Amino acid sequence: MHFIISDSFNLITQNNKQTKKFAAEVVEPLKVYVTLIERNREAKQSQIEIFDNFGKQKIKDIKIVFSECIITKMLFLGKALKVYTAAYQNIQKIDEEDLEVFQNSLYPPDHSSSLDFFFFSLNIEENKDLDITEEENQFSSINITFQFSS
């Protein structure tokens, strides 16, 4: 019986040694591997968060740029609308009398023809040495006056 107990004891001791050896050879490297995997997972999660934050910030920046562009465009169009409104109101204020005043300013009553517009003004004193008669000189002068009513 002593032999069986001794063999059992040796067998248990041998199993303990093999278990410790197995633990040293397999379990310890697996623990290191698990730690390495956890670090990689944390690094990937950190990168994903960085990319997500970058994407969110990029969308916010694009939104700001487009919003400012649209606001600028609306301000410009608002001012243009004011100018067009004022122009429209001024056009609506024009009446027949204003048109007659404008037409009379284009065609002075002392000239016989609208062709007088196309001749340049020459002074009679300047024309004496050119031998231009008084009749020829009447077609060479032009007087244009513009009247603006407010």
C-alpha cells in the first residue's frame, strides 16, 4: 500500500509540475496577448472617436460657411430689392409734364431740326478765318441742357 501512495504522490507531483510548466508556457503568453488585444481595441476605439469628432466638426464648419454665404446673398438681394423698389417708385412718379420737359431739353425750340444734334459747336469768331458764313454756322452749333426734376 505504501507503494501505491508513493506512486500516487509522485503522480500528483508530476501533474503539478506539468501544470506549472503548461501555465508558464501557454497561459502567461495568452495573458500578454489578451492585454495586447485590449490595448489595440482601446486604440481603435480612440481613433474612431477622433474620426467621428473630426467628421462632426467638418459638418459644423461646412454648415457655418454655407450659412454665411446664404446670409450674404440675402443681404445683397435685400439691398438690390430696395434699389429696384426706389427705381420703380421713381418711374411711377413720371408724368406727361416730366416727359415734355425732358423732350424739350433734348430738342431746344430755337433749332429747326433734330439733325442739329450731330454738328459740333463752332464759335463765329473762330469761323471768320475759315470763311464759314452765318447760314452755315447755324447748323454747326448745338446747345444741350438737361433738367432733372426731383
